[in-house]
Amino acid sequence: MAAKVGKYSRDGVTYYEIRGPLPDGTRYEDRVGFSERELAFRCHVAARIKLLRSEYEIACRKVRAECAANIAAPGWLKQLIF
């Protein structure tokens, strides 16, 4: 699943927002805000954005596993569904 990371500023705070679809059709949204002083520490900002992406991937895996567990089908068929 592809997620988009957006950036916008409001009231002196820069927000990074991640949005994307989950395998069950619902939407995933999360955001983090940084003040101008916090943006000076680029390595921490980059690490937090990477964490946002990894949290999205974890949510996708969790939903995918729940969807696969809810399917009433033979075991060999469950292995074919990703």
C-alpha cells in the first residue's frame, strides 16, 4: 500500500502528515508537528518521519493479518490470499 507524506505549516508549527489506505478499505491518518526550533534538528525530524512510515506499515500488516484470519476457507486457500 502506498502512503503519501504531506507537509504544511499552521500557526508557526510545521506538520508532517501521512495518509494512506489500509487493506480493509479504511483510511490511515497520522501527523506530527514541529516548531521552528525543533526543525533545526533535522536528524530527529527525519527519524520521526521514518517512524510515521513504519507505524503505517505495521498497521497495514496488522489489518492484513486480521483480514486473512477472518476468511472462512480451507487452509490451502488462505495461503494464496495476501
